[in-house]
Amino acid sequence: LIKESFELTLHYCRVSGQSDDFRAWKNFRFIRLLRNAMSHTNGSMIKWTYGKEPIIWRDYTYTPENDGDGIRLTDEEGLDLQKELQEFVDEELV
């Protein structure tokens, strides 16, 4: 659900000229990290291509040292992240 929602939001933002707004969203880097891990690797492994700044969401912190690590969320956390994305779409995008 998160992967597809990210893709749809990214596409909508590109065609509506709101990509910068999406990239500025507080959870963009984390949801992108999660989406990329789910899309480009087996077993949701992190391939770090995000510069030197850590990516933080709740109690999770990811850094270049996490390259090759697995990424896991509980079902509840995944639903919370999905809700946060939906709120961003509803409240911040036109």
C-alpha cells in the first residue's frame, strides 16, 4: 500500500507541478527510503543513496552505515505512515 501510494503521489506531484512540495514534506525521505527498499531489493534491504544526513521517522534513524540492512515496520506503523501521507495529500496539495 505504501509503495503504490508513494508512486501515485509522486506522479500527481510531477504532473501538477508540486514535486518540490512533496520533497519538502517532513516524511518524504523516510517514505522514499522505504519505497526504494521495497522496490529495488529483495527482502526490503536498504541501498543507501541519500547523502550524509540521517533519515529519521519516529524512533527509527537510518544513516549511511545502514546500507545493506533490512527495514521493517509493524503493521500499525505502516498504517500510521499511510495515514500521514493521506493527510499530506488532503491538506497540502491542490
